[in-house]
Amino acid sequence: MAIAGSGAIACGLAAVAATQGHVAVFARSEGSCDKAGAKVRALCERMGASVNGNVVISRDPAVLEGATFVIEAIAEDPAAKAELFRRLGDHLADDAVLATTTSSLPIGELALASGRPDRFVGLHVFNPVPKMDLIELAFPDAATEVTRGRARALCVALGKTAVEVPDTPGFVVNRLLFPFLFDAVRLMERTGLDAEAVDTCMRLGAGHPMGPLALLDLVGLDVSAAIGRTIGADVPTRIQELIAEGALGRKTGRGFHSY
């Protein structure tokens, strides 16, 4: 398996895959390589897993050559993904399956941009990858039965539960989740409750492991806004204000909460 990307999802996938065998990671800058290496090591240690050098991280896309399953895990920008697919094209084996971890973009369109729609799949994993069991599988119409079978087999190998979902904006989880999360923001704005009060109510009263505002911070407010626009949800003003301030959630140390 190989991964193109160096963010939280890419590193989480690499750490999980490394417990099963060799995985290659293509990062697009030297700084990204260093950060990804440290993140993967930390995740593996947290899982109590010894990966024995199973992870190779490189700036050279040739590191992907020979992989039978390549997963793109970069920002939710269709143009950036399409450009990456073009860049990777010469380094992918003819029979390699190409996957995207998009959480909301149309799989059919990305499949066409990849140049291999018959060997393409939406592999929507959830953050933090080591802890979250679900993978939403979304296939373009052109995907072959072999591609579908290989995608399901990969999920099993990673120890995840795969559910095939329609190629609709946001798939199932985000389609239902983000309107709820945004409504929590609007309730906070309307009532004057602070973020901690809203989150405590939902954790202790509804049994949620994390409150809605803390979850938005974990996802990233910029990513949350992008998902909201993709699924046609109204993004609250407060989220847009925080993004403008550079307060994107956990990754910047501040969002609805401080970290």
C-alpha cells in the first residue's frame, strides 16, 4: 500500500497499515516528510505497535512504484487532487487501484480526473484513523468488480468495517452530521451559551464521546466549512469569522476551544 499525502489522515492510515506490512508515503516537501515521520512514529507508539521500519516516507513519487493500492489523502480541493493524479500517473502500476480519502467531493468526477475510473474508489476514513472503525466506500460507475473486491479486502486487512455508500455529496456520515454540528454553533450564538456548556450537554445528556463544537475543532473549521459548502449546508457566521482569524481548531491551537 502507498499513500500520497502527509496530513492527519495520511499519517493515521500509514500507522495502521504499518502494523500489517510495508507502506510507502509520498510527501510533497522535506518539511512534510519530517513531520509525517514524527507523527507516524508517535501514532504507532500510542497503539503499542512495533512497525520495524515498515514505513518509508519520501519526496520522490517513485516511492509509489510497485504499490498495488495507492491512496491520495490531500486537501479537499478537486483541482489539487486532479493535479496530483496527473503527477502520480507515470509512477503507478497499470493494475494499481487508486483511492481518494475525500469526505465530500464527487467520486465520479475525481475518478475521471484520475484517468483510471475503472480502478478508482472513494475510501472515506475517519479521524483519528487508529480509533475509528468505519470506512465509507463509494465507487464510480466504471469501477470493476475486481476493484470493488480489492477495496473491500483492503478494509478488512486494515481491521476496519466497510460500508458501501452512494456517490452523493457528504456520503452518509457527513451528510447527516454537519447540519447537526452547524446547528450547535447557531444555538450557541442564539443563546449565549459557551462552547463548553454545549459540548458538556451533548456528551453527558446524549452520550456523545465528543461535543459538537469540539468535533468541529478536531475536523478543522476550514475543512468543516468546505464540507458544508459541498453538501449545500449553510455554514454559520461564527465559523467563517474564526477561519478569518486563523483559528482553525486543534491544528492551530484555537477554535471554539483553546488547545
